[in-house]
Amino acid sequence: MKVLETDRLILRWQTAEDADFVLKLMNEPSWIRFIGDRGLRTTEDARHYILNGAVAMYESLGFGLYLTELKEENVPIGLCGLIKRDSLEDVDIGFAFLPAYWGKGYAYEAASAVLAHGKEVVGLKRIVAITNPDNASSANLLKKIGLQEKGMITLSKDTEEVKFFAIEF
């Protein structure tokens, strides 16, 4: 199901058919370094991850991480969307793109659309975000779309500290 359309992108619900792309994205060295190894090693692992994660969130909350694809070619390039984590009080915005599509404005275009969607359609009054402390590119993008850095937080006692950002509407 298509959720958002920008000048160059379509953001839509992930489906089990996106498993090969999700497997590729989540095994990129940048994903593993900045987001973490999700342990996906096969297409079947990715299919289960999509169904138990994104699809379950769409069904329960009406939003989640959306597959982001180029409008003209229908080529998947990343994920961008809203996530409700048990470890955060507020909904957060997240994004990740294949390195071949970095530096072209796609992440900014997708994240800006998702932020507006969260405010105007979902009705959120506050959206937060987290990044690995070493991920300057993501931190810069969050600031560019209007979030402010609020400091460092720990999501659970077993995790490293992350940078915390927020915007209120």
C-alpha cells in the first residue's frame, strides 16, 4: 500500500516480497555499524523480520518503516518511516538507504515527507529519533528536518548510549 509520494519517491508498506532487498540493506556494513546486526542471513529470515516487524506495526498502529523506492524506476533504495519502540515513550523517525543512493537528497526528501505525515495524518505532537554517536550524517539529516539534539540516552541496560533528538509540533 502506497503511503506517501514525493517528487522522486514512493514510500509504501513493506511486504514479504521485499525480503531480498531488506536482506541486502540490513547486511550493508553501514547498517551493521550504525544500526546493528539483526541476524538476517537468508531471504526467509528477512521475510519473517518484515512480517513480524513492519507488517505487524502497520496492522496494530497504522504506521511503520516504509520501503522507499524511486518513483520512475520502482527501484527500492531504502527504508524510512515511523517506529514505536517499547524503549521510547514517543514515536521515532528512522531511515536507512543503500550507499549508492547517499548524497542525492533522497533521505532528506523521504524523512521530510514522513515527518509531515506523522504530524498531519498520524496526529503526533512530538517525534523523536536516535542515532549512533558516530553517525554524523544521520544526525545532520535529523537537524536539517527540524529535530533538535537533546543529549544521550540508553534504551536498555544492555545497550550503548545513543544520541537523542526530538521535535514538538
